[in-house]
Amino acid sequence: MKPIQKTDLDRLREKIRRIKGGRMDPGAPSSPHPTDETGTPNDSLPYFKQDQPEHYDAEQYLDGEVKENQWGRYFLSERFYPGDKRHGNYDVSALSDLPAELLSGISRGQIPPHDPSRWAFLDTETTGLAGGTGTCAFLVGVGTIEDGGFRVRLFFMRDYDEEAAMLVALADLLQWYDVLVTYNGKTYDVPLLETRYRLARKPFPFERMHHLDILHGARQLWKLRMESCKLTHLEYEILGFVREGDLPGEMIPYYYFEYLRTRQAFRLVPLFHHNVMDIVTLACLTGVVLPAFAAPAAANLHHGQDILGLARWLQRGRASDNANADANELYRRAIDAGLPDENLFRALWETALIEKKRGRRDEMIRICRDLAEVRNDYRTAALAELAKHYEHHEKDLDQALAFTIQALEHEPNSELDHRRNRLQRKLAKQARGHDPLQSTMTTAS
Amino acid sequence: MRRQAAREADFREIPSSVASPLREVLSKRDIQRLYSHQFESWEKIERGESIVIPTPTASGKTLCYNLPVLNSLCSDRDTCALYLFPTKALAEDQLDELQGLISGMGSDIRAFTYDGDTPRDARKSIRQRANIVLTNPDMLHSGVLPHHTRWARFFEHLEYIVIDELHTYRGVFGSHVANIFRRLKRICAFYGSKPRFICCSATIANPKELAEKLIEQPVSQIESNGAPQGERFFAFYNPPVVNQQLGIRRSYIAETRRLALSFLERGLQTLVFANSRLATEILVRYLKDATARGSLPPSSIRGYRGGYLPRERREIEKQLREGQILGVVATNALELGIDIGSLDTVVMAGYPGTVASTWQRAGRAGRRQSLSLAVLVGSSAPLDQFILQHPSYFFDASPEHAQINPDNLEILISHVRCAAFELPIQDGETFGPHPTADLCEFLKDDGVLHHAGNSWHWTSESYPANAISLRTITSDNFVIVDISGEPNVIGEVDFNSALTTLYEKAIYLHEGRLFHVERFDYAERKAYVKNVECDYYTDAIDYTQVKVIETFESAPLGSSKAGPAERRHGEVRINRQIVGFKKLKFYTMENVGAGNLSMPEQELHTTAFWLHFPSSFLPSLTAYSPAEKQGGLAGLGNVLRTVGSLLLMCDPRDLGVAMSSAGAISSDTDRTGPASEPELYLYDNFSGGIGQSEPLYCMHADLLQRSQELLAACPCAAGCPSCVGPLGEVGEKAKEVAAQFLNHLLTQDSGQAAPAWRKAPALPGRESSRSRSGDSPIASVQPQ
């Protein structure tokens, strides 16, 4: 084997530089002195102390302090939102008044009641979205509800060698809480942290906690109306909060890498702000979402589509008379509040099905007649439903046949064909028993 | 024609350490004893060694690994094993086999395949529950290792890694796989496991060396082979020459059909191997047509190739085993270890490319009790002709050496990226044998690594495994779109061939039809073609410049009046550009037009083996014009490439040929410069080189001598595509001049013998070109 020579690497470097069309700048990153954008060494700046890497200046730019545990150091920053603070149109003090039982509705009974003081809102900032073991959560924010307001703690690793200490500190805090609340955490944050804990060979703190991923509830309520259910989008649309000075999510890894390279902590300010905002918004959205699911019939919703989303969620759950009645009520409210056509017809159809289930045939027939009048996706199904009704309940075979034929005109299918043939046979038989003339006329039509 | 005598089975008692459930399932399958190689494997694995088992097809090698793995699982239900196969189909096949054993044991051992076809929702449960995972290197590389934390349980309990079809891991692919094993071993170390490796290989010259290069730890080779073997015959058949001038022989496809049919009509179960999908389909059609006129039902003939559905293939395999199918035409898909039982006769349409895979295919014929026969029908390709003219090369020489170069810097560094992504690289850590400090510094400059504490961390948003494809770089292939009617994709061509065959105004040949290239979209990697009828084809004119960057070694070679030439190897930079094309008339090769092209220049930094001639060398050949000399050198290059790829067990396309473009031999450069020293290069056609140049340098004696034999044995008058290349390219004197060059190079060249392991047995001179009898004389198969 020929050992790898420095010259080989130089050649490869040269080649890569050519391939990249000179975009790679080997001078800047490999230089022993960090440089700012203009290329001038900046070790004269007051916050850079090259020889004492433990004196990073994070604490100068960010509220917080360097903490230490048996695995080393990490950085902790705390923010407190007093009860009188509003986040958009949401009153932060309302959080501590949320009842413990709220959790059961949205989780369909999976999460037992826990007082809001036992909830932890969590959000991570990571080095990318690629997934796998090479993606790291460098900043983990935890929000908790306290008597006088809302507290956010930000656990931060100033460099990769602080990760273990940070993860252990996070686990130490979480042991005081029982319910983890996240936004897309089931798919993203928690599996990612699980990988980090395993790589650091530290116990994973989430196993004993209940996990509530608000994204699922939020989608249920708002996906019909909103073009996106991204947290920042809902923050503006639902909470009416306008975030200022925020950085786009895709820039986050870049900011952190730049900080690692330059040690310029001012680059972190927008990252920390972003994470705090995400957590406060998550908590406030939780305060909006949970009550709707806990008492759907009484939900404080005003848009038809939001109400419709909740009605569908209710309908998908375990069927009971109460739930059906509530769902029905919600469908009606949604229709009354106003719905775009495609939602409206489906809502009508769902209501018809519920009425049928509840044995309220008249209601069902009334809705089906409405649906049969105009062009929509449920017209054939409604006509078929009417035909069934007239055949079996009203015993009016002529009427049933008329609906069947009408349905066949819109959308031929074998089941309807079958029904028509059967109705015609029945009618013919009837006619032979009574009036041969009439039977000829009916079959001819 | 050669005969192999029948061999009795060599049995050993089943070792007492085999657990009783396994013993029972073996006895249910009527296995009361083990073959000697299975026994030897067992003993070595028991001792904790890693092993390589080089045995031919159908010798019961899967039991060599299934036995110890299942036995460990009998005593410890937590044990895990990773089985690697080069293809998904093989993994499926082996899963069936393994499931059979497991259910026979009445056990709940959990074995699964895990690859691109595994449904998303099944993956989690496989990761959490599997004892045995069957996968391929590509999936390990991009799907498992970068997510190893999800496989924590599996890696913690990983005791065995089985590498089947080891011989397929050679060249660029093998070099990647060796680096994947470096990564795999790092991950195992993280979880505290130290698995043993069990490798199975077809017959190659260096199974132990290849295994040790791939996994970088000592491997013990199983020497015995106790599988029984019936009497076998192996015949070479060269279709008769129909045009002496152009060296054209009767179609090998037609001859294959004729031979196969004569076997089928005698009720012999026959497997026909073809080298391409197209040839496979043609032969299936020919044979079905022929049987339709005879007594056999056409349903007794089937095709078998990669594009068939798995279910279809399982069915064919089963019907073959059960004798419902009499004839199958297959590509190399059936060459690897798929279980189809053994057949009476094998007919190979064309030389498969390597000695090893020829034996592998021939091994499909081999009844344990009765006679069997394998026939190789040669095509007019140079390799085929060389083999057929030199049966002793094939029968007596050792099979090829599989070469890999895990230390190719570009391959290495891309896997260091992946490794850093998977686990931070500690200071002082080595990657394979390499210290990582410089490599990490390099990647830091590239902006993807960052040093903190005492290790290097991955600081990039990207997922590096996705940027590396282990096999040919598929993303760079060109798609050929036929726009004669509705746009229709008719094929795909790799990057390098695309530049020389798909330029605008080119005539592209596809499945015997001619297409005119209307538009060549370089950026989109597409070529738009229209079906045409014309009487010419096109040939690209490329302009290749070679610059030697560093000469590693050189030695004098031969001697002529003009002084000794030299053989050298080292690092080179190749710049290649397609500058134009010629239009050549079919059959007459008359030049009927030309055009200019300006295609993007390609640069390749690689290793090469080359011949260096003194400046006085060319002028000393006074009988020839400069153009003839140049043609001769080009012709020699083609011959050397053919023989070189044979010796290296590589695809001829893995070796590039180039000449120095210096004055005296090039027609389009200035001749007034200083007397030039021409050079003829054989370079690794892969950036960074894959370790083929140094072996060529060492094998020079073999290389040159066999080249001379190839020229001498080729029956053409003045050169043909089977030796120096088409006359239209190299000129009418090429064969003659190339032979002269070789004479000079071989004169008095006796000093530097190749190292013993590389040296093939001496050839018995010119007589070797005639078919020689084997152990017992058998009448030759005569063309009719």
C-alpha cells in the first residue's frame, strides 16, 4: 500500500477546486485566524480570545451562562414571559389555567390528565434535515408553564464537545415533567434526539413521558383552510402574531456552522430568538387546539372549514350516539358558517350518512334530495340512497326505478344496473298480478 | 475438448457440537454427513477464524455459513448475522433457502431481506427484531450505516458477516465495498461487537488475497472441496471463417442455436448463456421457432434475464429443477448462485469475459452421477478469438486475479466523509490502515468537518452516502430518445460511450437498426435520434493528450538497434476531446465524409502502464510511412488492451488506450519539433486509478508474449477487429507493424521475470494455437 501523501491531497484539493469552478476558498477556513466577510483577521475584536477557547463569548451576547455537570460544560439561557404578556392575540397567562383533562380529548383517551405545570414544550434547532447520525441538535428549547407565566430554557452546545453535557442537562430537567408537547416531534425532534443520546451513550429521557404532537391536531383543524400548517404560518394566521427579524429555517444550519468557524456569537442571536418564538407559539397554539378537541360541540371556531375538520375528526373516532350527535351538529354549524362547494357537498353527504346511522330517515332523505338536485361528486350516491329508500321503506317501486335510472344517467355502474333490472322484474311481476297494461308502459320507459 | 474425471464425494461426520434441532433438519433433508469443505469451514469458524470458501457452483457452500449461524442462534437467540449479496435477487433466493431450514427446525429465528424493495412500514420491525438480515452493499452503504443508531440492537449482537459471491467485489465496485467494510467495522467497534467474516467465492486466482484486501484482517482459506462430481467434458467451438479478408466468421448466435438444438432434440436438459439481453431474446425466439417445427413443445424453452419479474424467475428455477423445462437461455443472471440444480449441457454463446465466470457457467453442467458437457462458442470479438486459439491458456492457466484498490484517494475520501457522518472521527483514529489527520484536515478545508474536543465532527447539511454510487455512475448516463414517431426511450449509454457514439449527425446502431442523432443535449444527458436507412456509419475522431505526472517505476524492455525501450508505470493526466467524426461506408470502409465537433473536454487523472520508445526507434523502421507506424502503434494498443483485460480480469473498457501525441507519429501536429519519444499508454479508465497499472507493469512478459501469440494466431490477412482493430481505423499495415514492435520489445527480454504469483504457466509455443487433447482424447466437435 502506498501511504496517502500530503501531495496527493493537494492534488485532489486542486481538482475539487477546479470542479467547483473556484467556489471553494481554501484560504479562509484553513487559516489559523478567523476572518470576517471582508477577509480581514478579526482576532483583534474583543470577543475573540483564541487561546482560551473556554471563554467563548456566548454569555456576552445572549442572556445566559455557562453551566457545568459531570460530563462537561454547556450553555443555558432562560427567558421568562410574565402572565400579562400577550403573544399575538393569545394571553400567555391563560396557559396556566388550562385544565388537566384537556389532554384526553385530543389523544382519544390515551393521555391521562396532567396539570399544565407538568407539561414541557420542546423544539430543536438542528444542523440539517438530512436525517441519519450526522445530523445534530445543537440547540434544544424547553418551555414550561409556571404560576406567574411561561419560562423558556435554551440548552445550547457552543461546540460539539459540549453535546453530552447538554443532553444530560436536558434529561435532568425533563425528569420533572410528564407530558412532552412538540410540533412534528414524533417524526422529527424525538427520533433525532434519540440518535444523539445513543451516540453520546446517555440514557434517553423521553421513554417515560407521554408525547403530544400538536401538528396532528393543527392539521386536523386547519389543513382545509390553510395553504400550509407550518408553525410560523399558523402563528400569523391563528395567533395574529407578526414575527420580526426572524431568519428562514433553511438558514439555521448555515448560521451555526458559521458561528463554529468564526466564533462570532452575534450570529447566534437570531437562532436563539427563532427557537424561543417557536416554543411560545407552540404553547399558545396548544392552548387553542386542545380545548377544541376536548369539547368539540362547544369549540370556539368560526370558519366553516375549521369546524368541518373537527367534525371529521369526531366522526372518525369511536362511534357513539353522543359523538354522532356532536359531529352532526358540527357539520351543520360548518355548513351554516359557509363552505366552499367541494367542502359543502361532502359535508352534506357526511351529514346524510350520520342521520341514516342515527335512524333519522327524513333528515337523510331531505339532504339526499338536495344533493340530487345539482351537479356534485355525491349526486349518484345520493340518488342511489334515494332509490334504496323508496324501494325498501316507501315500497314505491316506480319512484325507486326513476331514481335508479337518473343515477345511471350520471354514472353507470354494475350495482345500479343490477338494481334497475331487479326493480323492473319486480314491477313486471306486480303488473302481471294486477294490470298488464301498466307493466308494459313501465318497462318501456 | 477436455475431460474432467468423475470425483467421489469426500464426507465427514457431522460434528458433535451441532445442535440437535439442526441435526434433525439436516437428516430430514437426507444430509447424514458433511462434505469435507463444509466440515473444514465449521471447524475454523468454531475456532473464531474468518474464512473464505472458494468452491464451484452447486457444491453446498450455503450450508458452510448457514450451519454455524443457525447453530449459534440455537444456543443464543440474541445472535445477529448480516448476509451480503451483490444483487437483490440473490438475497431473495437465499432467504427462501434459509427460511426452509428455519421452519424445518421448528424455530422462530427471524430472517428478512432489507433493501430498496422493503416496504417502509416493515423496516422498523425488521430493525428491531431480525436475527439475520440479507441485504446488498448499496443498502448497507446508504440505508443502514448512516442510520446505525436505529440498528443498535443488531450491531450489538452482530457475530457473523457473510459475504457471498466475493469475486464480484472487484474493480471500482470492490474498492468501494472495501471502504464500506472499514465503516462497518468502525460501527461494530462502537457497539462493542467484533463479528467474524465468512466469505464465499467462485474460483479466482486470489480468493484469500481479495478477502483480506476487502475486510483487512487475516482470513483463512478453505482448501478442501468434498462435493462429488460426475464426468465432465468441456469443448471449444470456433465458427468457421467465411471471409478470410475481413476475418469474418459464421454467426456465433446461429451456431449456438444449432448446437443447442441438437442437444435438446436428444432430450438433454440444456442451459444456453448469452452475453446480452438482446442475444438472449434472439436465441429464445430461434429455439422456440425451431422446436415448434420439431417434436418438442415450445413451452419447454424459456428465457431468463434481469428484466423478468421475480415471480416469473422463481417459477422458471423451479421448473428447471423439476425437469419440466428442457432448455433455458440466460444472461449472467443465472451465473451467480441461484439454485437450479444441475443440467446435462451448457452452451455459451460467446466468451463470458473472464476465466472465472466461464468456469462458473460451465459448472452449471454437472450431474453428480452421469456425464455432462459444456461448449463455448466463440464470437469474433478479440477476447473470444484469443481464448479459442489458446485453449491451454484457459484450461491450464490459473483463473484471473481480482484487483481492487481501496486506497484510491477519491474513493477513500468519499467514504471518510460517510464515516465522519456516521461517527465523529477521533484524533489518532485510523481508517483502514490510513491515519486520518490529513484526510480530516482536507475535509475541513472543504467545509464539511469541524474539530472539537478530540474529534472531527460532520458539519454539513448533506447526506454524503447519497452522493456516492458504488457501481457505474448511473446518474451520468445518457438516455437515447427515438423521435421517429412518438418519443420513445430506446436505450441508455454510459457517459464515456455517449461522447463517442451520440454526437450530433452520428449514426447510432441499436439492435441492428440505424439511427441518426438529431440533437445531443449534453446538459440534460439526452440524445434524440431518428430511424434512418443509409449505407454508412460514423466514427468519432478523438484527440487525446497524455501528460505523465509521476513515473513510479521503469525498466528497460527488449533491445533493438535503436536502443532499449522501457516499460513504466505511474500517474498520468488524460485530456480527451472529440474533435470530429468520419463517415465510413459499410463493408468497404471507404471514407465518404467528415465533420467537426466541439464536445466538452474530459480530464482524467489516473494511473497508467506504458511503453516508452527511444527517439530513434520509429525512424529505424524505414519500411513504413509515419501514418503506417502510427496505425501500427494504435493496433498494438488494441491488442495490449485485449490481453491486458484478460490478465487483469477486467472489462476491456476499464482500460483506456492512448498514444503520446508528440510530433513524429502524429499526422496533425508539427513535425519540426525535437525527435520525439513515442509512448503507448494503457490507463485505468477511472479517475484516480483502481490499481491495474502496477500489475500490468509486473506482468509485462506475459502481456507482450500473449499479444504476440494473439497476432500470430489470428487468421486474418492484415488485421481485423479480432486483433489490431478495424482496418478503417488502423490502416492496412497495422498488423504487420504491430508485430514488428512486439518483436523488438520481446528480443532479449528475459531478465525481469514477473513475481511468481502473477506468472502464468509457460506456453508451449505456437502449437498451443491448435486444439490439444486433454486427459483423454475425444473426437473434436467439427463444424458441419
